[in-house]
Amino acid sequence: MSSFQGIWVPVVTPFNHGAIDFIGLRRLVGHLLEKHVAGIMVCTTTGEAAALSREEQLAVLDAVLQVAPAHRVVMGLAGNNQIELLGFQSEILKRPVAGLLVPAPSYIRPSQAGLAAFFRTVADASSVPIILYDIPYRTGATFEQATLLSIVAHERIVAIKDCGGNLGNTLALLASGEVDVLCGEDVQIFNALCLGATGAIAASAHVRTEEFVALCQQVRDNQWVEARATFFALLPLINTLFIEPNPAPVKAALALQGLIGSELRAPLQSASDATRTQLNSLLS
């Protein structure tokens, strides 16, 4: 079974006057890899995948694969038209990737049986590992514990990005040993790692990346006091990076560091002056 561990960054998609800034994207990915992140997640929520066409998503993936080794790249696969989604999946799988990050179909709110059938179909069609993305506040689909445990028993569903907000489900997944649990709520990284999560998919780790990587290593090394101190030192940054809709503050922080521009695609709006001032204070 493939293993997903450490800090994975769901990379933002930089824009320049409405177009994808591929130079900025490659520069950012190279910067993150130099900071020893485990890998890069492409075309996620943070990557504004919903605002990209399928062709643009593939172009972003291709650009990242020019910089990052394939075993450190996971591609987001989201949609609520299953036939179209499976077609897009086959296009992605023509490229070398370490896995696919797949949320429940959004908006249509399928039954528990429907959710199980959807993930089984996607996993059966995949030649690479699947990371289930549990994020009910975006998809409108909530997994019952029995459904989750049934889905992750599939041999190709090897990890979960846990944003479900249900501690009982998290504990059941950790106890099952069936999947790697990757924390998807940045504010919960420390406690998730202490409970046995193998890592995190953290938008905040675009910034002060080394400290997120160190936090993960400290927990692995049973350095609980040091890990707690590292986490609390990061907490003001984490809170500020989610004070406005993601990824506006993350892009603002990266722009302050000169890595990319802060442009987003409508209807998302750039971070406010107040947020930029707060970030500047935290990063200076």
C-alpha cells in the first residue's frame, strides 16, 4: 500500500492578468520542494481548481511535473458529473502522478450508498492511489462512519484528507489502520499528528514551510514539548491565513515574499489591506 506522510502543500495557482502564471507556479513549487515538503497537491480547493477549465488544470499539472518528481505530485479530481469526471481521470492518468485527491460530488448530496458507489467507481478506474477528501462544508455530502470505513477498505483508497469535523470518524479511521489520515484543517495539525495522523495537507505551509516540516518531524521523534511550542508559534499565522476566504491570504503572504502575485479569479477577491498589514507584521 502506498503511504502518504509528512507535510503536503495544496499549491495555489498564480495568475497574471487572468492567465495562469506558469513561471510563478514553477518558481513556487521549486521553493516549496527546497523546504523539504513531502509533496505538492495540484488543482485543489486552495489551487482554485473550480475556477480552472479542465484544459487549464492539465496544463497546471504538466507545469508542476516539470519541476517536481512524479512521486511527490498528487492531482485533484473533483466534479459532480460522474461520466465527465471519469473521462478527465483517464486524461490525468496519462501523466505520472503519485495519486488523486477526490472529494465527494458537490451540490447533489448523494445517499450513503451513492457515495460508496461513487468512490468505488473512481477507485476501480484508477491506476494510482486515491486520497479521499472529506470536506462536507464544501461538498454538502456528509459521510456516516460505517460508510467511510467501507469506502477506505478499497485497496486503492489509501489515505484520507480529513476535514470532516467529526472526531469520532477521525478516531475510527486512525484505529482502523486501513488508511493514512492526513489532517486537512490546519488549526488541528498538532492534535491530529499526536493522535496518529501520518501528516497534513496544509495551505498554511506555503509560508514558514520549514516550521511545519519541523512540527511533523518533532511529533514523529516524540518531542512533544518542542512540537507543541512549534505549533503555538505557528498558530497566529494559521489563523490569519484563514481570516478571509482561502486562498486570498495565502496569496497575499506569498506576494509579500515576492514569490508570486496576489491575483485570484472572481468571484474570489484579493485579501484586504487589513489582512495584508497583519500578514506583513507576522512575516517581518
